[in-house]
Amino acid sequence: MNLDSKIPSTPTLLSPINIGPYHLSNRLVMAPLTRMRAPDSCPTDLMTTYYAQRASAGLIISEATPISTQGVGYPATPGIYNESQVKSWKKITEAVHAKKGHIFMQLWHVGRISHPDFHGGQLPVAPSAIAPKGNAITPSGMQAFVTPRALETNEISGIIDDYKRAAQNALDAGFDGIEIHSANGYLLDEFLRDGTNKRTDIYGGSVANRARFLLEVTDALMGVCGADRVGIRLSPSGTFNDMSDSNPESIFVYLLKQLNLLELAYVHVVDALEGDIRHGANVIKLETLRAAYNGTLIVCGGYDQTRADETLAKGLADAVAFGQLYIANPDLAERFKLKAPLNIPDASSFYGGTEKGYTDYPSLTE
Ligand SMILES: Cc1cc2nc3c(=O)[nH]c(=O)nc-3n(C[C@H](O)[C@H](O)[C@H](O)COP(=O)(O)O)c2cc1C
């Protein structure tokens, strides 16, 4: 059957789409959302309920999930580097699949956005020894970020191995694919931007060198999952986690042109957010990113239904991810279909806690 023939030429959020090998029933993506409700770094039954509640999204992207203990930088974040984590994630993917949903895992290494308290007193790692401004969220509360240790060139291959092991674990846990987290000031983003990458080896300097680590990780994970089950998240205009770049367009347009050759499942870009603009972001327009990238493009960042449908109709993106709206509206697709009122997200319960502000937002049918 030719599934493409069923897809209308002017899509809306509620039109189907093929992403990688999957036929998704709509173009709503649940954005990756760290919720810090996994004590002992292991997913819980409450998380199974939470993800299953949101299975009517065309695609769920899991919360950022550390690939190794070195990649951890927040308390109670669920990992994907040991067997009990794989077993617990499997319950989540089965619950989502039972409701005909699709779910990718976002693979995470936090880089310098961490603290020695997570690493037995060892320093967090980064491309260069530059401390971010601000505080780490540690098990004993907020503590000032420390100056990280610059990775040696010969350590990079070990981190790529960690990514490969994590991606295989994600497939073993039943995920439909993986999203490489290269956004928001974490390790791979730190390598891309010249504000954080001052290296003089083959991973620093030119745009090709700064993109090398991400492209090597991508190539390795294509080997594990197949290109059509690998997505990448980028935040080209992001300032979160003290990020900056003297010429973001040069690195991100170069990168997207390299990614064109790979036929990945998708690239997922975060638009400039209000906070980025307040922090003087060097904003790259969605039009520029769309022109550079030929494959499936997901966009995220402050979208509502109207703006999302306009963006899809203009062809500026192929699907739209929603973060805060998915926190508060487990049945966001149904609500958009019916133009029903939306629940309001409660920021005080975003990170940590129990079912309050997590699994207790009502659906229309409850
Ligand atoms: C509570 C919370 C947790 C988040 N966790 C992640 C994460 O784990 N990985 C990620 O790439 N982005 C994360 N983000 C960013 C969102 O995915 C999204 O880009 C952002 O919220 C903007 O989209 P929105 O305006 O639809 O909420 C988080 C945002 C929030 C509010």
C-alpha cells in the first residue's frame, strides 16, 4: 500500500505523516520533558501511566535519558545504561504500543551541566574547561556549577561506545527509535558552539571540526538502529545553560547540509524561546533552517494549534512538538480535534514529586 497517497498536500496537525518506517496518525509530537520522578535512576509504574496517558500523540519523545553515569546531571532522571532500567522502560513502551502510540527515546549526556556530587567527587566533562554561569540541581539542593574537565581526544570514542550501548538498550526496551539530544547546552551542543568549544584538536575550531563529534555519534547510532530510526534535536538559537555562539548560522547550516545526506527519521529544532531572546540570542529563523534541511523537520517552542497549523501549511515544518501543553493535556490531540479548552500547566510540579501535576491532569473523557 502506498501510504503517501493518503497524506493531503496541505497538512494540519491532525493529518497523518510517515516518519522513518512509521505511519503516525497525526503530526503532534510530545516534546522531551524531564520530570525527575525516577528515584534510583530507574523508570517507575507512575511513569508508565504518564506516558500511556499521552499515547494519542503521533510520536512521543521520552524525557532526556542519560546514556551513562558520566552523562547524569540531575536527580531522579531515569537512565538507559543498566538491565533494570531496560526492563522498566519496556513496561512503558509496551503500554504506549498497546494504545497504538509510537515512542522514541531521547539519549542524553549532560556534559558540563552536572556536579561532582553525581560522580563520586570527579569533575563533569566538557569540550573545554569553561564553567557555565548558574547552579546545578543536585541531590542536596542547588550548588554553583564547577569548572568541568576538558575531555581528552582519546576519550571521545568511549563516549560514542556509551551512546551505542544506550541505543541498543533502547531498542531492547522496545523503543521505536532514538533521538540524539544535541540541544539546550548539553554535551553535544557544547561541542557545536564556539562559546563552549575552544579545542585545538580535530573536535574544535572549524565548523567541520565542531560538528564532528555529533556526526560520529549519529553515524554510530545509524549502525545500531538504522538511519530511519534516528532523530536529532538541535537548539540553534538557544542560550539556555549559558550557551552562545559567534555565528550560529555557519555551524547549524553546515550541520543540516551534512545531515541531508543521511536520510534520518527527522531533525527536531527548538525555535528561539522568549528567554533566548531576553538573553541576546543570535536568532536563526526557521525559514533558514528549513531551506538548509531536506528531510522531515519537527519544530518546537511556544506553539499553539493555530501557529502550528500555519507553520505546517507554509511547509516550514512537517510536525510540531509541544512541551508544556503535553504536561497539562494528556489528550492534546483530541482537544485540538474538538477545539476544546486546554488545562493550564502548573510549573511548580514540573520537576520531581509524585502524581500531582504529573498523572492527575484530566482528559476530556474523565
Ligand atoms: C519541565 C520541562 C522539561 C524539559 N525537559 C527537556 C528534556 O528532557 N529534553 C529536551 O530536549 N528539552 C526539554 N525541555 C524543553 C521542551 O522539550 C521544549 O523544547 C520547551 O518546553 C518549549 O516548548 P513548549 O513551548 O511547547 O513547552 C523541557 C521543558 C520543560 C518545561
